Amino acid sequence: MGRVFVLALEGKIYSCKHCETHLALSDDVVSKSFQCRHGKAYLFKKVVNVTLGDKEERMMMTGSHTVADIFCVKCGSMVGWKYETAHEKSQKYKEGKSVLERVKISGPDGINYWMNNEEAHVGGSDTDDA
């Protein structure tokens, strides 16, 4: 496979909960009001140290989107998805941004997020609680 190069971030960092690889800065959070199958998720304007999966069309709670799952570059864990295209005009602000699922990341100061019964959500894979 070869050597994996990982970018180290400085500041308040969100990281992969499995291997602690840095993924995003708290300054890059756009919204903390998203939902996924496993509970809450955060929308980021920039993430690092991820690889992209194949693009696919997904019908989400806010309409149809072209998305690609994102994986931690170090351990390969699926940590969220990236919005490639939003087909609804009102959702265009998501294009090029990424969602990290809270249950799959550690927050600033090493805080781990765990799914609880109130956060368990069946169905769709995004929403804005706005």
C-alpha cells in the first residue's frame, strides 16, 4: 500500500475515534444540526486525512444529493460523507462540504461521542434541524 501521509492540525480538533487521526478543526464547523442513521452529525467546510468513496445518488431527508462516503486515511473507518452535488436549489450550500458522524469521531479535548437511545435514528441520512 505504501506510506500514509497524515496532516497534523493545530487548535480544537475533531479526530477519528478509532485511530485519533486529525480530521477537522472546530473553526470549520458550519452546522451541528445534522442527523444521520447513528444520531447527530456535523457539517464541515473542510476536512483532512480522508479518502473519498465512489459517488452515488442518495435520497435524503432534504432531497436528492450526489455524495461520496469519506474514510479515515489511516485506519479506513467510514467517518461520514461529502456532498458533491445538491439537486435542490435550497441545498446548494452543502456542495463541497463534508459531514462527520458524531458517533465516529472524538471531539476537541478528547471527548468521545456515543450513540444513546434518544439519538438513535432510523431512516434518512441527513437533515438540518434549523
